[in-house]
Amino acid sequence: MKKLILLFLIIVHLFGENCKYRLFSFSTEGENGMILQSLITDISDTCHLNVLLKDNIAKEKLKQEVKYLKLKDQTLEDFLNFLLKKNGFFYELKNNTLTISYIKTKNFKIDYINSTISGSINFSASTQEDSDTNTLNTTFNFDFWKEFETNINKILASRVDNAYSNPTPIIDKSTGVVSITGTKFQLDRIQKYINELNRRLHKEVMIDVKIYTVRLSKANKTGVDWSKFDISFGGNNILSKSLNSANIVGSTSIFRQGTFNINGILNFLASYGQVNSISNPKVTTLNNQKAIITVGQTINYSYKEATTDSNGNTVLSDKIDSKFVGVLLDIIPEISDDNVILMGINPSISAISSLVEDTSLPPNTFEKKLNTMIRVKDGDTIILGGLITDETTFRRNGVPILKEIPIIKYLFSSKSKISSREELIFIITPHIIDLNKKTTPKKAFDGLPKLEEF
């Protein structure tokens, strides 16, 4: 008896295996069509397959009618793909068992840091002719995982039918694993979205930044005039012998790759005043992620805060706060499919406008900002100027010791006022980093122009 059962199982297995190498032809014609469940029954009888339905929705969906189906000389796999996958079913054929389901749980992987970037930019300006103040307030708040969850829920909400209500996706921010239960149409769309997201998200941009100040001479108080830039500054091949290699608009200039010469730029800036290098950072950031560079100092101060206790009495407490003054540059690069870089560049400069000796009051500061959006290619160089600051300092001269004695110090000392103007110059060169190429960090920096002190 055992030998007969074993022989029967071997025969059934061979019939099932033979279906892998058979070609199937099938057609439905007429107005009535054919029920999917009947087609599955026919193929399972022909190939001696066991059929397992994993959910009730699949059972109901198999009752739908196929109006028109015409297949000729198709393998079993192709036949099942047309019959099941095209109609939104998941299936698996293993060990002569055909498992069919309409919903499935799938895990996706997102490689991103669990962090949030937020901030604000406030700008106000007025003219002498107009006493009104124009105010521009800009806030930014980028929470990747919140945006990702919102988009996933939108995809799940746009379902073809209402036969199934999706459970809430499980998003593990710490590991980047996302577990989603849905129909085949939903999971296929989510897979395409995540593939494109990972492809764009994992591009990187290395940004080379040089920041200079030009202490303007008395003859050049209006700042650097880039329209006067000429290849005669700095010798040969500053702009590859042609100004057509540079796009100069106002205080913004773009130099194409291979035409930029740092010595020529420094020689040109030196014609307007004393040039000083204040920073030369190189930062790498992911595609469409903010890179922030700061150069300055933090001013600390204390103040009294009034609160009311439970008895209604006013209580004064000491509080400590701080304020940053200096240069701040934030850059957001976005890489297109053809490797063109769209860069949002926001430089600002702040300084103390008047020194307050009372540390219980915050220092008086002024701030100037620039906001621009530029499209460049890999290796192009951007020059931003136009941020001019006025600095006033007082110098006291006099007879040593006597100039420090109260009352009579005014007889033995004098105060002189010194005014100066400085223009801030940003030189920015972005480089796309291709992680698919075996490039060491050293090689990535080899193509950059070397900075020479001026």
C-alpha cells in the first residue's frame, strides 16, 4: 500500500513538473466571458496543482469575470502572470502548490538619518524716502520621515477599489525599515516611489567654499563692479581668453568648469581694496539637503525675567541667552537627472552695531542677507558679492596715565572716528560625488583649485 501511494505521488509530481515545459493556449470569446476561479481550476487540474487562497478578498476577487483573454503558446509562468498578476493578485508556485493572495505585507528599506532640520530667516529694510519698513519672514522645517509617512498614506488612500482598508504602515525611523500591508497595485506603486526616492536621496554634492572680505578703498566705496572684470588681471588664461565663459549678472557670476582661476579673481579684487581670506570650508551634503557654514562668534548676555509666584508676587530671576554674529551661509543643492545642479544659496552677515557695556541687555546688531537660486553644472564656480558692511570704531589718543584720570582726561586726550567699508565675497564650486565610482576622498579634492594666500 505504501509503495502504491509513493508511486502515485511520484506520478503527480512528474505531471506538475512537466507543465513547466508545456505551452498553453487559451481564448475567451462572446459576451459572457469566463470566471477567473474556473480558469484556475482548469489549470490546477491539468497540472495537478494544489491551490491555496490566503485571504477572503482573494476568494471574492476570483469570482470576477474575464471578458476577453487570448493567449497562445505561453509557458505556465507567463499564463499565471497574465491571469493573476495582471488582475492584482500575488501568487507563488512552489512544490506543486499554487498560493494566491490579494493582500500582502512587504518590508522596504530607506537609508536616511532620523533628524529634523528647521529654522527661520527674518529680513527687514527701509529707505530714506519711505519711512515704512518692508519685512520678509521665511521659515523652513524639513522632517523627512513625516513627509515620507504623509506620501505613503496618500498612495495607500488612492486605491482602485474599497474592498480592502489598509492598516497603518509601520515606520521604524531608527533602522529605516518600513512595513506596509496592501494590494499588489499599492505595493507596486510604493516600490516605484521608494526606488526613485533612494536613487535621488543618495546622490551627494561636495561644496568647496571660499569666503573673502574686501576692505574697500576710498575710491571704491560702492563695492566691486564685476562688469569691469577683464582677463588682463592675473596674467594668462583667467577665463580661457574669453569673457563668454562667464555669466555675469549684477553681483553674481558663474564660471564654467576649466575657466576659473583663483589668482585672477584675487588680483581683480585687490584693485578695489585689501583682500582677506576668512574661511575655506569644504562640506559634503546629500541631494536636496541643507549644508550650513558659519564663521563668527557667539555673544552671551544675561537678563532679568519677571514671573509671578503662587501668592501673586513678582519674582525676578537671572536668565542667560546668546546671539550669533558673523557670517552664515546655507546652501541647498538639488541634482537633476541630467546632473545639472540647482542651488539655493542664502548668505547673510551680522555684526554688532553698537557696543552695550551693560551685559544685562542684548547687543545691538545689524544683519544683511542675500537669497539666490542658480543652475550650474558639475564643477562650475559661482561668485556672490554685494553684501557690504560699514564699520565705525573710535580710537582714543592722549598722554599716558593722564588720559585715564576722570575730569581732566579730556584735557590730555582726543577721540578719533575711523570708518571703513567691507564687501563679502563668496566663491562656491559644487562637485557631484558618484558613489558608484571607486573614488577616494583625496581624488575627489584633486580637481579643485588650490588656495593661495593673498
